[in-house]
Amino acid sequence: MQGKKNYQEKLFANFQLSERVPKDNFY
């Protein structure tokens, strides 16, 4: 299922971004 793989990769990228950026600066 390619769609599910892309979804998981997008989630992972968003998770790394949110980890790197403080919650106050995350809009």
C-alpha cells in the first residue's frame, strides 16, 4: 500500500519537525 507508506513518512517528518521546533513556535 503506497498511500499508507507515504502517510507514515509524512507523519514521521511532521514528528521530527515538531520535536525540533518548540511548541510555542509551532503554528
